[in-house]
Amino acid sequence: MNNKIISDDGTKKATRPPSFVKLAMKNMVRKGSQSLSHFGLTALGFLGFILLVAVLGKPHIPQ
């Protein structure tokens, strides 16, 4: 007995899976305003964190 597996590799094009960037962009377009609001909240949180670190890390120089 010969257990050959016949595949139709010749008929299918060898396509690479889509990149993570393309999938993320497709997801962002599909979800619309939810993605924008999450991005805005993330940006505000990051700016707040940077400002907090700047205020707490400011050296105190007596005059």
C-alpha cells in the first residue's frame, strides 16, 4: 500500500499571512470611535504619567 497524500499545492498561490500592522489597521477601521477613544485615553494617561514624573523628579535647589 502506498499512503501518498495528494495536495493541490500547485493550484493555490503561496500567500503570506497578513502582518500584524495590517491586522491592527483593519481592526481599528472596523471598530471606529472605540479605537479612537482608547487611543485618546492612553495618550492622556501617558502625558499625565510623564508630567507626574517630571514634577516629582524636579530637583529642589534652595536659594
